[in-house]
Amino acid sequence: MLSADSHCLVFPNTFFAPEAALAHPQVTVWSRDATSWQELSRWGARSVLVPDAAFALDAAMPKYPDGQGTFLIVRQDAESIGLTIDPTTVPGASPSRLADLTLESTIPELVSALAPVEFVISDRLHGGLVALLLGKKAILLPVDYHKIRSFYETWLVNVPSVGFARDVTDAARLLPELGDRTVDLTELFRAYADPALDDVLSRLGSGIAHGRHTVGARS
């Protein structure tokens, strides 16, 4: 139960089923893709479209735009659609470059694994996003609901360094078409998150001026 002078902010996430708590009048939900935002709004929740918070790390992450070969990040959990993966059919891939990398790896471990390659193919959203933050070219693959496709269509469809494919064969075909990234993901995140945070603070009556407390601000 929220007190009368409190407000709950749910940071960017994907939603696909009604949750009564999210429709509470003192809750604001940041949806990280357009489908989730539409669904939450339909359920009566106060929802704002904001990119995944990983975008805020773009200014801080090291960049390794060069490299050779391809890393395949493939999940094995309930969200998987059971993609058939043969790394020998993907240019520059190998069995040693096939793993559910973001399941338990730390950020330094992810950087170490992905820094040497040029391309990343991933059905884990954050696997693809970490690749983009490192300056890699990435292809996102679907899971068993709208999460990755909708996120791609909401934020990344016009970013030359990332694509979306229905399977690994389609992804391998798209790799040569990828270009260099021209979008600052931190600035994209702040363009949506800063005004959304101001709205939450205004509901608390805090009087905090815009710009003094920003999300993902550079130090």
C-alpha cells in the first residue's frame, strides 16, 4: 500500500499481461517498447514510453567498433522460440562463439567476449544492446512474445548498425547490410527519460528544477 504522499516509478520494462498494481493511480510505469505502452494504457495504467535504461550507459561504455567474426548469444529459457543454431553456417562464427552470454556474465566479461568480434547476433535484448554500446553491429532475433521485435521497431529501426531477423539464416544474410551507428543512445534515452522523470517529480510536489536531477546525466 502506497502512502498518500508517495508515488511509485517502475523503470523501463516490457509488459504482456495485466497486473492490477500497475494501474494504481500513484504508479507510473515506463514502458520500453510501443506494444507494452499501448497494452498498459489499455489496462488503465499511467504509462510513458522510455527506452531501456541500458541506453544511458552509451557515453560511459568503451567502444570497440572494429573486430573480426560473429558472436551468437542464444537463450535457452522459456522465452526462447527454439531457434536451430549451427554456428558453422554464420560467417565468422564458431562453437566457441556461441553462448547464452548475458545470463550470468558480468559487464567486464561481456566486454571481453564481444570486443574481438565485428558482429553480434542475439535473442537476448541486453546482449544486443551491450553489443551496440560497444560499437558493434548487431542483429536481434525474436523471442516468444513482442519484446525484442517491438523494442527494435520502437527505437532501432532507423539505426544503421542494427537489424532484426526472423532466424539465424536470415540474420547471416543481413550482416553485410549493416552500417555504422550514428545515434547517441544516451541522448536518446535522456530525451524521453528526463521529461518523464520531471512529470513524476511534479506529482510529488518536489519543486526540483529540470536539469538538476536528470536520468543518465554525465558526471
